[in-house]
Amino acid sequence: MTRKFVKPELLAPAGNMEKCKMALRYGADAVYLGGKMFGLRAFANNFEIDEIKEAADFAHSLGKKVYVTVNIFAHNSDIEKLPEYLQELQKAGADALLISDLGVWQTARRVVPGMPLHVSTQANTTNWASVQAWHDLGAERVVLARELSLEEIAQIGAKTTVELEAFVHGAMCISYSGRCLLSSYLTGRDGNRGACAQACRWEYTLHEKNRPGESYDIEEDEHGTYVMNSKDLCLIARIPQLVKAGICSLKIEGRMKSVHYVATVVSVYRKAIDAYMKDPDGYKVLPEWIEELNKVSHRPYTEGFAFGTPGADAQVYTTSSYEQTHDFVGIVLSYDKANKKALIEQRNNVKNGEKLELLMTDGTLMPLELKNMQDEEGTPIECAPHARQHFWIDCAAELLPDSLLRRKFI
């Protein structure tokens, strides 16, 4: 079999309309999002059908794509409601559907036969025979399981021709390709139907069957232990191997993450992919890329299964807390060239005279001091304490709309 190697698509999460548009503006080639039904992120601000149409129209205006998740493990009642929903997604302009359940798959093949279908990572595709089987069923793309090494991915790429997608960045969990029973067992919230309570992040102790009432810390500190708390995936250094292995889409996890997270991570991977395509042999991870990735809320990074089954160092045992170096405090709404002023929407309390950092949609970083803050009526103010408050600042440099303002933690 001969596989055609292409510039990989950068695929970003879209938990709501703002995140969708920000991901696309910061460099994503496509976004994936969930509707109000049949997706595995029930607590994201998922999209109504008219919002999916708005997202698709916006993406298509930029020459980009929108994929919709229909990846729950369906029950009989779900199948009854499915055909009408699939037809609505097609009319809304979805470019592909992400599916894990074979019954949902066959229903989609019958109801919307022209719709491209992608196999969700929840289908646990871990070998080339499964990839080929999905291809034979009409799959345009297969999202590979996270549990594959780079070597295994390369073997799959060598034996198949269907498009392959892989996660490169984001949260990991103690499960098999997202299939986890902890949440359902402990809280009644089924992670396999979109309602995960993230029970793997909780504090745990060990109990021995014959010693009722006694518990043992597995690794002790003042906070307890978090034995199932995985580090976050980061494969930015492995883009060359992934592309050479046949991956055509590099996927970022995070529909529940913030606008700041989505924009920053997408911006970094956009730079990385472009750098690789410009000089494949000379590709290297720049320190400023890692610095950027550390600015957003995340757990310590790991390369996951890239070189085999992760060891003990792939977990965080002392805390379930996130870490980050910067706080997201505002977003540029517009720039008045005539008066050299920028209109800002507050996302965290900021004060006149503060020295911040700005990330623009083209990836440019620059320092920014809040000068001459004024409310929307032009009245001078000393701070913006109210949620999403709009205010003006003086700024000689032209600021691009949707640029992000950050404050470094002291």
C-alpha cells in the first residue's frame, strides 16, 4: 500500500462558539465540537443546531472545517432519536461526524450517506486490521487510540491508506481510550455518555480486605495521594515522527478548557507544524514554544505512550491541581486607528498602569502597558473589576481583534 504524506491538519477543540472562532483565528485548520445530544462532553457549552450552522459558516468562510462528535455509546432510545439529528447536522454544514458506536455508524451511513465519517478515539482502534475494517465500512478517517506507540502508529500507517488522526496535546485519564467506569460507579455520572465527574483526579487511599477500618496512603504527603491523576500529553517534539508515520491530523484535547488555553496551544502548534513543513530535517522545539505551553493551565507534561507503556512518572501523586505561569485577563475587541486606542473586554480584574503581555492571533507576542484606561463613555477609570467590563486604553501599536492579554504570576 502507498500512503500519501501531506501537511498535517491542526485540529482544535471548540467547547462553545467563542472557543470555536478563537481556535480558527489562532491557526487551527479545523475544529471539533459537540451538539446538545450524542456527544461525550455533556458539561461543555455544547452547540444547538443553529449554532453548529453558524460555526460551519464561519469556518467555511476561512476555508476551514467543522467536525461534530456523535460518539456516545448509544442505547435503544438514542437510536430512535438519531436519524432526524443526523439530517439536521448535514443541513447545518458539518464537514464530518465523529462516531464510535457501530449502530450509530450504520445509521449514519443509511441516513446521511454523503456525510464523511470519522472513527472516534473511543472506538479503541489500536491495530492496522481494525483501521482497515473501518475503512472497509466507509470511514474517511480513523482517530487512533491514545495507547499506541510511535512505532505502532508507523506500522498502521504502512499497512493502510485511510486518513489517520492522533492526539498530540491535552489531558489524559485513567481509562482505555476514554472508556472509564469510575465516574459512573462512584457518582452515577457515566463518562461513556458524556457526564464524567473526573473521579480519577480525586484523592485515594488503599484498603486491605481483611483489615476493615484501616487505610494506607500509597504515597504520602500532607495532601494525600492521587494515584490515578495523569500528566497532560505533549507531543510537540514528535511531530516529525507522527507525520512520517502517516498521521494527517494532529488533535488537541480540551473542549472543557478556557479560551486562553485553546488560543495559546493552537498558536504554538501552528508555529510548530509550519516550522516542520518549512524545514523537516532541521525541525526542533523552540524554548519559547514550551514557555508558551506553560503559560496555560495544565498538569506536568508527558509523552504518554509514544515510546511504550508509560511508567510511574506519567502520574502526578501529590496533587490534582493545575499549574500555569500566566493569568488570562482580557481580550481585544477592536482597535481605533484614528485615535490609537484599543477596546478591551475584561476577563480578570486589571488596573491602570499594569504591565501585561499580549498574544495576537498571528502568534506575535508583545509587552503591553494599560495606559489611560477609560470606560466606554470615555470617563477615566483606575481599574476594571467587573466581569467582561469593556474599557479603552491608549496604544500606539495596532492590536489585532481577539488578541489575548495576560498577567504573569508573581
